[in-house]
Amino acid sequence: MEKKSYNLNDHVIMKKPHACKTNEWMITRMGVDIKLKCVNCGREIMMDRIEFEKKLKKVLGEQS
Ligand SMILES: [Zn+2]
């Protein structure tokens, strides 16, 4: 199984697309909870790490 490592400001792909049909998010906060910002519509969501890792599909890394 592929190991998933991620850092602040990394872009990630989740298993389910956002309501705006974009599936790319940026990690804007990493603590007990992970905060993600949708790169298309700018909406932010929070979830705990366990949920995040369960829903995470792919880490794209830091994008310029
Ligand atoms: Zn969105």
C-alpha cells in the first residue's frame, strides 16, 4: 500500500469531488484537524486526520 505523506500547502486529490466539481484541495492548516481549501471555489472545510486520510486519494505536493 502506498504511503501517504502530506504537508502544509500541499495540494491533494480527494476521493469525492467537491460540490463545485473540482477535486483539488490545498492543505491550509495541519493540527489535530486538517483544514482544506478548495482550489476552485475557495471554500474551506475541516476534518480530523483519520477522516482526511480515509478520504485522501492522492497527494500532488506543493503547487506554484
Ligand atoms: Zn469547490
